[in-house]
Amino acid sequence: MITPNIVDLSNGMNFINGEFKPARSGLTDQVLDPATGSVIAQVASSDAADVDEAVIAATEAFTTWSETTPRERFEMLSALADAIEGDLDRLKQIEALNVGKPLSIIDFEFDLTVDNFRFFAAAARFLDGRAAGEYMADHTSFLRRDPLGVIASIAPWNYPLNMATWKIGPALATGNTVVLKPSELTPLSAIRLAELAAEIFPPGVFNLVLGQGETTGAALVAHPDVAMVSVTGDVGTGKLIAKSASENLKRVHLELGGKAPVIVFDDADIEAVVSTLAEASYYNSGQDCTAPCRVIAGPGVFEDLAERLTAAVAALKVGDPFDPDVAVGPVISAEQQSRVAGMVDRAVAAGAELTTGGSVRAGSGFFYEPTVLVNPAQDAEIVQREVFGPVVSLQRFSDEAQALAWANDVDFGLAASVWTSDVGRAMRMSKRLQFGTVWVNDHIPIVSEMPHGGFKQSGYGKDMSVYALEHYTELKHVMIKF
Ligand code: NAD
């Protein structure tokens, strides 16, 4: 293993009302390096008392923060983007160490993080509304978009800083205050973010509480003074949160799982398909909600694609995230490793053919070999359920109707791609695919200006874009009689 020139990870504290502090109980949780399994930090394990303190601080800060102008918030969010940009080396090292992301491929998500903050900061200066006017005689009506109050932002472990950004950025830009709870597995980049934010925002505007989902997260969602919960996570977690939030009808924004189909027609550029899949399906060890993990290929390209994809995947270098030649790191935890192994084993037992990978890598750390499974049945678990690991399945369709039916035949609806040189077919498919993002002849790129979110059980609400800003504000009609 290459020893990273790593930064100080000793600040494992909550950040509440402008101060770093341990959990009131004094309890801590261990944070692991998934590439070795060793403990790298101890962080606060918060309970309802810490959550309450953070929500009180955020509630008090809301009274003044919601009175700031869009320009003032723009200036502070831009300063945060600059601070992150100035701290990129350290943040990348923290994320590589805590998530096991290879440094060789980490740049794009940090570039996106900085750009997201800049986008939200500026976009909140241009909120939309219909024209003011006299829709009733002697009455002028106009619209306002007002902030909601305290936002609970609950983030997952796969892109810890970037997913937090998608929630914090639009919330703060529109005049809300925030309590962020990162994943208990990956809290370290959020602590660094709080250190940077401490220099910029007034106390209580941005707060961080660390801890487990079932305790810290659940207490935050249940808190009566939280106005909205925005969570990125598992479908089961989203359902629990929506249920709890219904107690006082908090607004809920859910970015949940995915099972993205990749529909490859016989007229597709197979070289482009193979190179995209070899990178995007295994990037972040496949722990990406939009990962192209479910390939559905036409009869004319199926054999060629299976052969070339298998060769490309077998050539991926797996190992130490700090090795510049490594493309695939570990999965996040021992639990995730055995979950992936179990799903692949059951897929093979159910009749799928393993063409490469299919095993846990011996030694320390939570590694799983990049895997390709060919010819699973449409109703097989490996086709229907999210693996969230470095595993791709490949099915052969007979015609366009079957390709579309198979693609839509899952509970998820986050992202899909269509590969063809026929423009009419691309248009037909993108209309009929029930997914929040459809790429044509590509898979994975995202931009701050465009929305990201799901159909079906992938959740509701959009991250990024001006549509995210709409969720963090309430439309108000003001009517004045004259
Ligand atoms: P997870 O559901 O286990 O945890 C997500 C967050 O929710 C964590 O902070 C966790 O502590 C918290 N949490 C768990 N139980 C809770 C509860 N009862 N109340 C409140 N908070 C609770 O998800 P994960 O394993 O961290 O992330 C992986 C999942 O996230 C995958 O399903 C993936 O598809 C999804 N994801 C979706 C998107 C998207 O944009 N749609 C993006 C990234 C990841």
C-alpha cells in the first residue's frame, strides 16, 4: 500500500451554532479505511439531544439568514466554493481514504462539487414567477418564493461531499438554514467542509451532526422544527423517512436507488459502449445510483459486446486507491462486500454465466473483483435489485419492443442510456423510458444546470438545476386590494 500524505483527521466533532463540540453523551463511532479495514478516525455519535441543539441553532439563525439578500448569500456560497477549491488536495485525500476512491479518477466529482456551489449561489438570484397583475379588479396579485426554515440534509456514503453539496447548496442559497447528517461510514469530508464553512457563515446557518442513521438521522427526521428532509440513500431508508416525516407533514425530497439499463442496438458504436462501460460501470466500484449496470443488447451485437466487455473489465487494475494506476478500489464495507458476493453467487446459481470476476479479493480491505454476468433471466434478482458493486449483467433482446419492456420492468427509474445511430429510435426510446435521466450514446455525465432525480421508487424531487431551488422554497401568493 502507498502511505498517503494524509491530513489530520482528529476533529471528529459535531459543528453546532458555529462551534465544534463532541456528542453530549461523549460517545463516538469508529470510521474505517475500506482499503485496509483499519480504523482511521473516531467521530461523535450523536443522539436526540445533539440533534435538538443543532435544530435550535438553525431555527434561531433562520430569522436573520432568511433576511439576507440573494447577493449576500451568493457571496458567502461563492466564498465556500473558493475555499473548497483551495483545499482540493486535502479533500481528495480524505475521500480517497474514507471511501476507497482511486485518486486516479476522483477529479470529476470535486470539479462538480465546486461548480455546484457556484451554480446554486448564482441561480438563487434568478428565481422565477408569473407576472404580477390585476387578475381581479382592484387587486394586484404577485408571487413570492420564500424559504422553508430548517432543512435536514441526510447524505449517503458513495459521494459524501458531492451529495451533501447537492442538498446544502440550494437550501442555503434560497435562505434556509441546514443541519447536515452525513453517512456514519463517511463523515470525514463533511467535517472538513464544516471547518471551511466556519470561516464564512454566521453561527447556526450550517450545522453538522454526526452519527448513525437509526438514531441521529431518525431524531433529525422526527424533529418537529425541521421543515423539510432531503435524503439521498437506499429505497428502504427513503420509505422510513417519508413515513416518519408524515407525522407533521414535513416536505420530503428523496433521491434513492437505481438500476440503470444500457440498451445497445445493433447499429451502435460498440467501441464507445465498451469503453464507457469499462469506466462508468466500475467507477467508484459500481457504487453509483446511475451506474450502467444492466446491459440489454441486440442479437447482432450481443456476442461481440460480451467478449469485448469481458476483456476490458478483466484488464481493470484493482487495488490501493492511492496507486495512480489503479482504476477500481474497494467497496465501502465488509457488509457491502458480502452483499455483492451473495448477489453474484445467487445469480450464477440461477443460471447466469460468469465471464470475469465473481470473487472477493483475498487479503485485507473490502475488495470485490470487477464482474460481468451474461444471460440472467429478466426476473432474476441480479436484474431486478440494486447491487451497488462492480457488477454488470448482460441480456440479449430480440426486438425494440422487448428492449423497452425489459428496461422499464424494474421498480427503479433513475437513469438509462440508449445506444444507436438511428435518431428516430433514440427519440422514441427517450420518450418511452421511465427514467429521470436518459442519455443517448453516452452514460454518466451530469451538469449543474440540469436536474437529477428519479421516477418510480427512485424517489421524488430533483437535485441540481433551478428545479432543486424550487423544492427549497414555498410559492406564496400576495394579493393587495387598492
Ligand atoms: P442509506 O440509506 O443506508 O443511508 C443514507 C443516509 O441515511 C445515511 O446518512 C444514513 O445514516 C441515513 N439513514 C439511515 N437510516 C435512517 C433513518 N431511519 N432515518 C434517518 N436517516 C437514516 O444509503 P447508503 O447506503 O448510504 O447509500 C447508498 C444508497 O444511496 C443506494 O441505494 C444508492 O442508489 C443511493 N443513492 C442515490 C442517489 C440519487 O441521486 N438518487 C445518489 C447516490 C446514492
